[in-house]
Amino acid sequence: MQASKDSVAAGGDIGAVITGDHNAVAHVYVLSSPQPGSDTAREAPTTRLISECHPLDLEVHHAIHVAAESDALPAYVPREHDAHLQRIVDAARAGKSQLCVLVGESSTGKTRACWEAIQDLAADGWRLWHPFDPTRAEAALAGLAAVEPKTVVWLNEAQHYLASPQVGERIAAALRTLLTDAGRAPILVVGTLWPVHWDQVTSMPAEHDPHTQSRQLLTGRQIRVPDAFTERDLVAVRRAAESDERLAQALAGAADRRITQFLAGVPALLDRHSHAGPGARAILDAAMDARRLGCGTDLPAAFLEEAATGYLPRSVFQALDDDWFADALAYTMRPVHGEAALLRRARRTPGSNRGDRFFRLADYMEQHGRRTRPHLCPPASFWEAALQHLSRRNDVSALASAADSRWRLRYARLLAERARQLPWDESVIDLGVEPLEVGWFEEDASWPTEHLTCRALADLAYASADASDFEQAAALAMQAAECCQPDPLAEIALRHEKAGLTVEASDLAHYAAANGAPDCLTHLAMMREEAALYDQAEHYARAAAQYGLTSTLADLAVHREASGDKERAESLWEAAASYGHPEALASIARFQYEAHNIHGAARTAREALDRGDASPFRHRVEPLWVRLWPHGIEPDGTPTPSPHEDHSW
């Protein structure tokens, strides 16, 4: 896509969005705000010249160790996302403040890419600020107002800043102010996020919105970092491998072209996990479940020990030595390539006893657990251990919600009561935030979120559509979408549909979705449904689901069932289930139940429960598990109050 003369690539204003399978570039503009003179007297945070920084100190992953190599890191091979990142760095170097977040799974090279990109700034005397002391969130909140020009703000693992329930929104607002302050330009903010964390801080919630500032700060400013190298990338890797033994080993041993994961020691971690004894495996399973269900990174040793017992068959547990837990911990903590280990000892948390020990699961193993264990529900020992040994209110509250959505209602109620008894985190009080107000931040209504040129383009597009000049309307709306406003293009696409220009409507809708406005695909699906073009409606519903909008598939399934086409309805529910719609598995189970496939219905309903799709408010009809467990017996056999009893606490 050719950048306009005012675009970021040409030195325009803030940000860039990389979308689609080929990382097409569209640019985002934000107007400058008045200079906040009240902040000028604040002490600037401690920074270092980029030339004085070391990548490992900035959390670039250690690579596999090879005796013949003396450098800390292997040779770097640029990929497609590096070119897009370089455009943003060049714009910052030219004097315009920029923000960019690299989004990808663990160990895909996000942090290393940021490090390589800022090297061009070192020659110009740029400095780097990595806020992390005393905590990342506190350091960022305290220092952002005093950041000086020609500074790189390094927000690796940006969820620690922006997803903080106490101050995340305040940090996001401070970043927005910083980026639009002409008096402190140029500033470059670079960050990294896993996709799950990106979704957390940018997705639009159904009701209360805890991440308004973060979403407006980040939307349209991400670069996707793929999990694997392309065949074209591998050509460059092979050339570099001629003089770098670590790359040569990665080429020989990496599966599915996952070069960076191999270099970071992931295969050794997975190999160690696969060869773990029953005690170590049980500890790791408990840790992975705790993380995927919402617990914080630091897990108490007492919690892991008690929780792990339920992951072991009784005969296996009885056969373990008295020192099984210590031996299992020693196995999981033994480092593999570089500094990677399955579990690592964490520092004592504030408020804990000096004798308490905490452990942190390796990043990649956390994601491995999310991929391999999404449909598994922890055993009773897990919930009991949480009641006895977790002391952070956020952790206990998260597990209460997880238990409730998995129909473990007795544990949900006990955990919720336990959470109410725990104090708020000290960081909330230290930062002057009232506990009842955590997560509630007023949006500044005067904040400029649209570029004036885009607004004018949108108005012209609407005027052209009103005059039935649809070709001109589409051209103007596409210009607005390429800059920062895809919503007008989505509206113009739907106007094309109403005018009978269905082919053009389809093309424009897909383009609008790729640029950040996928809602038009859902509207287009329902318009085709009303026109009795059922196959086309399903096509657009599936396209919308690829952007996370799964409700349209569910709506069409309800329509098919109402019309008597149960076979097609079940097919649509299966499609919705593949995209994770929370109502889908329960509906499939209901079809199986009505077809007298009781065992199949029970299995499917159990799967829905175990993956957390049991919350009653998500379902349009009574979930099947209400019929399968009607007498106050939970799926794990423990007694519970009636499912009809109010447990919303």
C-alpha cells in the first residue's frame, strides 16, 4: 500500500497499524494537545544512552549457548515486521513522537526486534528509559510526566503497565499526553504484548469498560510478529548461519520454522517438561492452570504442593517419597539452554512472611498451558489449595470467577467469600487510589481522537453517497480508512449494499474490516440473511468470526433452528464453537440431548463447563447442565446449592 505524503512513513504524526496476512500499513493521526506546563518542573526519570544499554538488561531473551560464539546474542535476521517498525523509528528520528507495540506469542523475537530497531537512534544521542523500580506500573506513572525529548520509553511486557487494575488507565492517559506534547517531541514508545494481553486491553467489553484509555492509545498501533519464519526469511537465515553456529543449530533443529523459539531454549523446556516425573508434572500442571485461570505470576510453594496432589492418581501419590515436592521443584528449576527453566524462584512479595517461597512459571510454558489445557478443569485439590494458600485478593477473585463459570459453585462461593476477607493490594493505597474506584476512570471528552483531514474525508464520502456518487464515496472513505478512520468506509460499504451494489459492498466491507472496522461484516451478513441469501450470510458471519465477532454465527444458528433446519443450525453452532463462542458447546449438547445421545450430550456439556462456558447470562435458553445435574451435585461430585439459587454475589 502506498503511503500518503502526510503519513507516518513520510514523517507525519503518531502511530501505524499493520493489518492483514501481509502486514498492510495504514496510518493513525492524533492532534497535539496544549503543553501541560505544570509538569515541566518534575524531575526527569533516570535514563541511559542507548549506546550504554545491554539487550539482556532490557529483557531480550538469552539464546542457546555455543562455546564457539562469544557474542551474547546470535546474528540478527530482519523480517517483514522489522521493515514496518523501521518506518516508525525513522519518523521518530525525523522529529515526530511515535508509539508502536509488537504483538506476538512468547519467544517470537518481539523484544529483540525493538532493540535492533532503536540502534539507528544511538548515533543521534537518544537515551532510553526502562521503568521498573519499584514496580513497572509505579515507575511509569511517576516518571512519564517528566520524560524529555529524544527518549525511547521501553515498555517490554506492556501488560504490566497498561493492564494494571490499579493504575493502567492513568498510565495510558499519561502516554497519550506525552505523545501529543510538541514541547517534548520527539519521543519513541516501544512495547511488546502477547496476543491474549493485546485482546485484554483493546477489546470492547459488553458492559463496564476498564480499558478505555488503553484501547484508544493502542488501537491501530500494533505490528504483528509471526510465530514462524517464512521461506523467504529462511534464505537470509541460511546466509547468516554460515558464520553463526547458533543459527546453524536453529536451522537444523527448529520445528515449523520457529527459529527464535529454538534460540531461546524452548525445545529444551518442552523436552524437560515431557520427561518430568509425576510429581514435577503435577506441579507444572497446577502452575499452568493457575496462570490460565487468572492468577498472578508469583505462586506460593504451599499452594503448588497441595494443588499438585489432585493431579496424581492416588496410587502414584502414595508411592512418592517424603521429599517428593523438594525433588520435583529441583527438577523444574534446573536451567536449560541459556537461563530458561520451567519454574524460577521469585522474590518475596510485599506482606508475605519471610519463610514463604514463591515460584514463577516460564513464559513459554504458560502459553503452552493455554494451548494444551483450555478444556481441562482443575481437580478439587486445586480449589482447596487456593482457599488455604493464596493471599492476594486479585488471585482469589479470579479463581472464584473461574470456578463459577465451570459450575464449581461451592468453591466459587467459598473463594468469593475468601476474597472479600482479603485486603486490597498495598500498591492501590500507596498510589492514592480508593479501592472502590479501581478500574473506573473518566474519559477526557475533550481529547482529540480524530485527525481533522479524516473527518473532512468522511463528511465528503457521506455527501457523495447521498448524491448516489458511490464510486467517489468509496474512494474518499478509503482515504479516510488508510489514515485512521475505517468506520466511514464500513458505512459506505453498507450503503452500497442497500443500493444493490453487492460486489462492491463485499470488497469495501472486507477492506474496512482489515483496517479495524469488522462490524460491517456482521451487518452485511444479516442483510444477506434478510434477503434470503443464506449461504452468503454464513460466509460473512464466518469472516466476522475471524475478527472475534462470533455472535453473528450464533444469531444465524438461532434463525436456522427457528425455521426448522436443525442440521444447518448445528453446523453453525459447530463453527461458532471453533471460534470460541461461549454459547456454542451448550447448544451442541442440547442438540445431542434432543437426539437421545445422552452420553454425547454429557461429554459436550462437561467440555463446556470445563472451559468456562457455564455462566447463565451467556445463554439464551437454559443450559443443558441444569438438566444433567438437577439435584445440587457438581460435575466433580461435590455437593452444591441448586443451580437456580442466586450466586451472583
